[in-house]
Amino acid sequence: MADEVKKDESGGLDKVSKARAEWEEKVLNPRVAKFNLPKSPTRFHTPADAEGHDFLEKVGFPGQYPYTAGNSPIEFWKAYERLAVEADFRPDWGGTRGVGKYGGFGTASDYRDYLVRMHSMGRVGGPNMAFDLATQCGYDSDSPQAEGEVGRVGVAIDSLRDFATIYEPYTGEKEIDRQPSNFTINAPCVVILAMYYALAKKRGLDPARLRGTPQNDILKEFIARGTYIYPPKPSLRLFRDTLVFMRREMPLMNVNSMGGYHIREAGATRTQDLAFSMANAAAYVEAGLSAGLSVDEFAPKFTFNAFGGSMEFYKEVAFHRASRRIYARMMRDRFGAKKRTSMIIRQPITAHIGCSSTTLQRPLNNWVRACVGGMAAGMSGAVPGVFPPFDEPLGLGHSIEATQMQLDATRVLMYESGITDEADPWAGSYFMESLTDETEAEVLAEMEKIEAMGGAVAAIESGYMPRAVAKSAYERQKRVEAREDLVVGVNCFTGPHEINVSINREVEPTYDPAQMATAEDRQKAALADLKRERDGAAVVKCLKILRGHATDEAKNLMPDIVDCVMADCTLQEICDVMRELFGEYQQAKI
Amino acid sequence: MSGEPKIRVLIAKPGLDGHERGARVIAYGLRDEGFEVIYTGLRQSAIQIATAAVQEDVGVVGLSILSGAHLSLTAKVLEELKKQGADDLLVLVGGMVPEQDKQALLDMGVAEVFTSGTPVSQVAEFIRQNSKSA
């Protein structure tokens, strides 16, 4: 349809269209006929497909609105790429200014001991905490719901005492006002944030100097991942409270780490991934605005962890170009942002294949898959990060070999291929520009649909978003089973002559299984000690004040929650107060 | 398969794990394969799952677990099913299960373990071959 072009001002497009028609007739169609194909399996784009393409409006320069070509002409990792070589830098070790590897297990003291061990090996990054599921769902370790889950997929946190235990090694050079922390926490983010604040206070430090990033992206928990507690509306109110509190008391903290990664991994299409996470971002912006702040007062502290990924190389590059443009336009035109930092998607990575593209079958193939993702990352504005390690689908813990191969693959792309020497290398490609436009149009249409429903919260409450994701997951499964979508080693090339190349699965020892087996009992014993030793009257008093204020929607609950954690109220006691008032979220039927 | 009563399947997510993709896909898929499927949703205790299985009179219970806690959670559900007199049900486990744990689950009384990449049609076929109800 784009081939239909106007005469004079078309800059010779007429000629191109005519030439295309001729090419189709004389070259393309005979080939299609020769191979007996229903239609051509390839496409070819010409200037006619990018008719009216306004470079400055749609792409612009790297670091300039609408940021299609990148957040910045020179990212920090590019600026320091030589330095990284000289320093023998390992990104997963954190360095003295970043966070270390994402992790956490067992009791607070188990995780503390692990961090000390890491420090002794020169891995000095700040804590990058994974919490166990009980903590993520607002349960203490002695709760019946926590049985079997304590310390499993992350560290167990019941009280400020646990939190302080983890931070014992972080003093002096590693003091908490010198090194950042990451908290992958959503529903009980208010409590963890209060603990971080309280810890600084207890150490006589100014919380205004604390740096770090809580995930604090509760809306996606209702769409995917599932560690919600309260219904969406009160959850968003608590998000607002954290936002306002951080801006006022801990202004160096990032407010959140949003993203569509979990949504896509749960089965969403590319369009749903971006549209849903943009709708969520809009809801977070509105929460900040509703508190009386201006968008530029908080949006620069919004971050994204990642969007989803897939093996579809071109589409993932287009996705990131479109995502930057969509977010920038939404922030500027809809919310009136003026600062550059309010309009850019601040995230550590761009494209990748997504863990759900990896296969359990013939797992070494995942290394090749991840390298494709690394290429797409390098061509869409990020470190050419090869992710995940090939043994991702084999269970918890990446092997030493897989981790090394992942790191080296990234380095090969970075230092040998030169793919990051050009910012937005696809800019101006007839094909990529039209694909970026197509992606944007589809996402904007879906965003409008959600807006018409009343926004992200309404689209969650009605079950629309979770249901759409589940349906897409099933559609994908059907395509794989029908061999419409091919996955090597899964639904094709699986004959008896194919072999499973053997691999090493030696995982770096993180914990002693015998110690892990007793973690739940030890954590429960420590909690029992706390409950016996603390000032019961103070606990009751603090929780009562919290209960009183929680009923007033306008009230910011963070100061009360800080008082609660200071008085050694437990995480669940605090969450229970709000559970009682706000209720618990009930999933919409799928 | 017309005329025959449909085999009833309960798909359940024990524990606090929120990874729901597999459970949802299996629920949709088995429904399309002609089974009657009940999906419990997230965060179900062993008692809730066993009770639902008995009340809904299902022939098959499929547990979806991706948190690494498959051994303890499955054992609890099996124990609870036994307590409620429903230990003749076909119990299946799906999710992230390392090879070495597979046998442990089978020894416990699980009929089969399906890990990622398993076609729904294969699960359906297994149920048809092994289910005593219907």
C-alpha cells in the first residue's frame, strides 16, 4: 500500500514503485512459481516503504528526543570499555560502586556469610537481594504458608534484625551510604524500604545518602510472576507512598525497576509486553502526580530492569527503537516531562532472547541462541550482553563453565566484532524504520485499548491483561506443537541420530546443602527469640498507629512503617495490618 | 470420544511460586484435548488441593512447580490425598524438575513427571492411557 505514491514531491518514489512492480513481475513472481510457493517467504523494502519518513521527528540523534537512536551517544560502558579490559572487569562481581550478583538464600546470617565469602574473593559489590517467596508474599518464616519455602529462592527476612544481620559486613569502605543495594521486592516493598531507612538511622547515617533500587513494580505481579498481596488499588497507593517518601527522604534512590520481562516470559506477545508495561508505567506516573509532585520531580528516578525478548532478531531491535520513542512521547506529550532523564528508558540492557527461548533439550544450543540476543542488544543501544547462560533451563545455579562462556561471548562481541562502534546501526534502513513504525503502531493501539478500559489497574481488575497473556502463551504452545514455530531439538531435528552434547554442570558452591536443610528451623528459632526479646507494648502501639492511618487513603504510611520496623514488628505483622484493611487480591478466572 | 464421560483433571499450583505459564497452558491445552479441567490458581496448600480434588471428583491431579520445592510440596499433597482417601488418583508433576529428582517423585507415587518442552498432546495421551476414571 505504501507503494502508492504521489507524483512530484515523492522524490522519485514513483520510479521506485514502478521498478518494484516490474521486479515483482519479472524476477520475484517467476521464482515463487518456480519453487511452487503460495507466496514469497522473503520481503524486500524500498524507499517507498518509508515514504514520508521524517528522520528528525522519528529517529533523531542518539541522546536526543525521541531517543529512537538511543538514550545517549556514548553510554558509560562504551566510554569505559578499554578501562574494563585493563581492570579485568567482571560485571557480575559488582565493583565498589555497583551491586554484586543477584542472590540470596537461607537465613539472614547464611546470606551474610555468603557475602563475606564473596568479599574475600574480591567480589565487593553491594547486596543484590533475592527474597524467599514467603517474604515476597508478606509472610513470616513461622507462618503456615511459609512452610517449605523459607530461604529457598532467596533470603528470609522477618524483621529489621535480619536485615541488619545481612548488612553486618557493610561498614567502613563498604558503608551503606557508599555502596548501592538492589531489592527485588514488590508487594512488601514498603517494609524493606523502611528497613533500609531504619538501618541508616540506626547507624547514624543520613538516609539521603543511600543509593539503591527496589523493584517496586507491583502491577506486573498481577499480570505475571504472582507475588502480590493486596488488590491493585491499595497496592498502587503503597507505591505512591514509597515514591513520595523516597523523593523526600532518600532522593538518590531509584523509585522502581519496571519492565515487561516477566510479562513476556509468562507468554505475552511483543506487543502485549510493551503495551502492558507502558500502561503500568503510566499508572506509576499518575500515582506520583496524584501526590502533588511534578513529573520531572520523580520520573528521572524511574528505571526499567528489562523488557522481554525472543529469537526474532529484527523484531527485537525494532522493539527497542519503538519502546524508546513511545516512552519519550508519552512522558513529554501526555505527562508534560521536560527533563531528558524523565523521558528515557533507563535500563541496564536492551534486547535479549528471554529465558523462555532456551530449551532443556540439547542445552548447549542455548549458547548460540543467547549470542543472537547479544547481537540484537549490541545493535539496539546496549552492551552486547549474551544472556542467559546456556544451562538456564536446567535448574537453579548456572555452572562455572556456562557463566564463563556467557561472559566471554559478550566480550567477543564487544571487543572483536565492533558491533557497538555505531550508535543505532539500523537507523535509516527502509526495512527497520518501517518495522519500527509497525511495532509502534501496534503497541499504541493496544495502549489505547487499555486506556479505554480505564488504564492498567482496570485492565488488571477485569482480568483482561492476565488472561491475554495466558492466551498468548497457549497460542505459542499450539504453534510449537503444530510445528508452525520451529524450535531446534524440540519439535524438529530430533531423530535418533541426533545427540545430546554432554556438558559440565559444576556449579560454584554457594551453600552447604546440610546447612540449607536446617535454614527454616534456624530462621524460625531466631524469629522466636525476637518475639520473646522485643518490647511487646511498643509493637502493639506501632501497629495500632499504622492501622489508624492506613484507613486514610491520603496518608503516607511510610513513616509509620519505619516506626514499626524500628520497634521490631515483623514483616508479616505489618503486612497483616494492611491485609485486614485492604483485603487480599483474588485472581480473575483464567 | 462422544458419549463417554469426560476425564476430570485438577491443575494445581502448590506453594507460593507464581510461575503460572505452564499451568495455564496445560489447563487450556487439556481442555482442548477434551478433558474437563479445573485450575486452582496460585498459592494452594496441600489441604486445599486435596480437598478440591475430592470435591470436584477428579481422576487426575497435575501439580505445577517451578520453585525447586517439588519434592516437599509433592510429598505433602500425596499425603493429604491419602488422608482424604483419594490416593488412587493419577498424580502428575510438571515444571522445573532436575533429572535426579524425577525418580524420587516416581518412587513417592507420582505417575509421571513432565518437564518443559513436553507437548500437551503427550500429556493428554498419557492421561488417556493411564486414567482409571471414565
